[in-house]
Amino acid sequence: MYDESKDLYHGLDVNIAIAAAVTAGGRLWMAQFKNNPNYKLYYSDTDSIIIDKPLSDDKIGNNLGQVKLECTIKKAVFLAPKVYGLITKDGKE
């Protein structure tokens, strides 16, 4: 007996254009710090950036276009992409 449900696509509904636009927007937002002579860039990855000075308060928060401040770093060693060690100001390693 024919089972129509076996012929239908049951994958995720993903809009590639929206995903591309969101990630491009993130790259553009981070570029303002990566390519800015006022900041010394120590490390960056897809969703993170480590620079030499604090961001202004209007850039940090939970609103669209703002970032989350994960920690303040006391010491760091960066060896290669995704290979680094940190000591935060509150002593966490």
C-alpha cells in the first residue's frame, strides 16, 4: 500500500537568505572593532572578540545590536585559533 508520508520532506524549515544576512550583520558589527585603530585586537572568533579596552555602555546589553560582556581578562595567552588560556579579573581560569 502506498504511504504518502514517506515521500514528503520532513526536514527543518530554514531560510538560507535570512541566516546569511544575520551572520553577515554580525561580521560587519565585529569589523568596527577589528579594523579600528583605537582598539588593539588580541583575539577574535565567529562570535567573540577580545580587545584592549572596555566597550562603551551603549554597546553592551541584551538589546538587538548589543553584545554580552562575558568577562574582564587579567591575563591571557593566545597560541592559535581556538587555543588560548585566560585568567579573569575575578580569578577564574
